[in-house]
Amino acid sequence: MDLVSKILKGDKRSIARLITLVEEQADEARGILKQLYRFTGNGVTIGITGPPGAGKSSIVNLLAKRFRQSNKKVGIIAIDPTSPFTGGALLGDRIRMQDLTLDEGIYIRSMGSRGALGGLSRASFDAVKVLDAAGMDYIITETVGVGQSEVDIIKLADIVMLVLVPGMGDEIQAIKAGIMEIADIFVVNKADMSGSDRLVNEIKMYLDLNPDKGKIKPKIVKTVAATGEGIEELKNTILEVQKQQEEVGLLAEKRKARINYELRELIREIHMKKIVSTFETQIDDFVEKVFKKEVDPYSAANSILKNLN
């Protein structure tokens, strides 16, 4: 049985093999992804982000178990910072989710951000497609909670969850506005701590002051991941948001925006490879000239591209 057939049957080893090929940018991977693409689009992608220590991994763990109780298959991608030496993921979130690995209906993978300006790498998008084609009903992507990956998650996810914790005080104003704007669900975790009601009120105030007319009003859910409190409500809220997005056409709109983004990135990537391979010698010549200040880099780039048909 070939790799495509095995992945479509949900074989974990085959899924792992293809994601590794994707991360290594192997030529073989693109051919397999082409064959799998028509089988994608059935799974719902959930992005979860928030500051370090907010309890994201614990919430992912508990959510996955709740979805499994409803007989849903779950794929989990934990985006870790990439090691500058090995290119591999550093944190290894799977250690925190070891009890899930024995469940045949759950697949967990740690992936490096691959230095995509601190954001999500191209491999993350392809890994979601692999898990979607493999029959995962929900694909949960957890970001490291720092840098561009927080905002980038909207390019990947159908539903974005932002996890916050009490004790932030007025710091909600300091959270990058872009992150507050992308959330479909605000999760106030560690809600048994003092200050949780204040945080909820601050989020409500933020939403009232910054209404987005083209979007469903974000939901707020209080949880205590340490005890499991609020997780059932969170799961139901995800299902509610999913239903609302489908009814008003927002889900289709988000997915079209994702295709638009991916197409542009692919064109840029293919175009760049073509330019570099075609003008390798010229680029090397201009490096020397720019270094010697004989020409500026802007003029050099224009001179190289002038010969591009």
C-alpha cells in the first residue's frame, strides 16, 4: 500500500513520515500533497495562542479528551521555537501530553517554527492538510505564545482561541492589538484566581470599544485547566462558533483567504527559486560590487531582475 492510501486510512507512521518529508522540504512531499489535496476540507482547524504559562497545553490536552468522548478524531500540532543548530523543535510539548499518545484517535506532533520571522512555517500549513486528509475531525495548532506566530495563527485556523490568565491587570492594553483582534474565543484560564472577573470585564470592555462588524462577536469562557472546570463549556462554545461561522459564510470566507495567502506564498517561493537558480552567477558578482560600494543593493536587484522574462 502506498503512502497516500495509508495516510487516508489514518496510519500514524505514514502521517509522521510525510510530515517529516514536508519539514525537510523534500521534492517527494509536494507530489504526495498534490494527491491528498482533494481529500482535505473536512476537518476544523483550531488555533490556540496566548502568553507562556497561560495553560495552553493543558487546555489542548483536556479538549482533545472531550472531543474523543464524542468519538471525534483529533490532530495536535505544537509549534515550538526552532533550534538554530538542528532546525528541530525545542520545547517538545508532547511531553506534557504523553497520556494522549496511546489513543489511536489522536495524533500529536511538535514542529519547529523554522525561523519564519518567529511565525508559522510553510510546513505548518502542509501538516494541517496531512492531518485533515488523514480524517482528523479537529486539528488543534498551539503556538509558542511569543512573536509573530500569535498573529499568524489566523492565516491557518478556522477558529482562534486566545488564552489569558488573571493577574495581568491593565496589561490587557499592552497585549498586541493584532492578537486581541483575531480571537474568536477568549479563554480566561486559572479562573479560580482572584482577578478573573476583572479580566473578563476588561475583555468585554475591549470588545465593546472595538466592534468588528464583519465578524461574529467573540465569546468569553472561564476555565480552570488544573481541575477541568469549564472545559465542557469551552468545547460547546467551539461547536457553537463553528456552526455560526458556517451559517453566515464566515468559514468559507476564512478558507478562501487562507488559499489566497498560500497561493501567494507558493508563487513567491517558486519565483524566488527560479530567480536564484537563473541568476546565481550575476547575484554572486553583484555581492562583490555591493560590498565594495560600487553599487547599492537596490540598483543591483533591479539590474538582475531586468533580465527576467
